[in-house]
Amino acid sequence: MPVFLVTLGVWYFISGSGLNHWHGNQCTPIIDGGPSATGFRLRGREFGCTIDEESYRISIQKWLRKRDVNAAPLEGMYLGDIADYPWISTYLAKAAIQSPEWDLKGGNHSGNSHGLIESFLLDEPFRHRLDAPFVNTPYTVHRVSVEKVLIDDASRVLDQYEPGFGQVPFGGLLWVEFAERQPK
């Protein structure tokens, strides 16, 4: 077994994030980001799990509360593969199906699939879901960026569709950029 996996596993258990946090195939993510870092990363795939919306929200809120007040201001976070977040993956697939701009042959009618997918994730109701852990902080979700988008038959992503319905996005690498939260 590679040394970094052993080290990561030991750190995982020492940090108090042991197997007691696993719920079926879901677990509490590990957050990587030191005080001098301007970003952080959520990790769960290394442990064979997915991250539900509540774990996403609670884990980030706990991490932010523990973060030193003198730490560097945050500029963004890296979530990794959207497919590791079933709530994001499902939303993305449904948004594509509902969008007249998405071609069920597997892309955007105008040819800018990444831009369209990013716009789905920044639609106001969903942006609020991504932003939920940051509500009482100086940060707000401002922009997202995706790459290496994964597309598959809707029936393999959403239970209610028959094979051959059409191709939808369900995964890809996701970065989130923050802006300063404006007082209300």
C-alpha cells in the first residue's frame, strides 16, 4: 500500500474522523487547508464514500469555526468529482434535462457545455445550497468552474428514466470561488 495512503488513513483516525462517521456509503468529509492556505479541499473518495448535503454543510461549518481568526482570507474550495456528491450530481442531471439549451445527445446546442453546466450550478436556488455553510461568514459562493465533465445515459443517473432517454452530465471536477459577503 502506498505510504501516502497509510499516512492519510492514520491522520483520518487520529483526527477523530474514524469509521463511526460512515453511514452506508456516506461519510463525513475530510477538509484539507492550513492557516496560510487561501483555499481548502473536501475529500471523501479516498475512503470509498459519497458526501451528502448535510455532511457537506456541517463539515465546512465546523472547519470554519475551528479556523484561526488570523488565517489567510479564503478565495475558494475544491470539491473534487461532482459524482462524489449525489445531491449535486442529481441536481445537475435534472437541470440538464429541464434546460432547452442542453442537447440530450450529450452536450450544449451552442457547443459550450462547460459554461452551461457552470450556469446550472450557479442558478440562484442551487447556489444557495452550495453557499449554505458560509451564510454567517465573510464568504459567499461567487463562481464555479468545472472540467473533465462526465456524461452518461439519464437512466444510469436518475432512476425515473428509461435507457436511451438521453445523455446528461453527472460528474466532473468542481472548483468554487468565493467573494466577500455583502451585509444585508
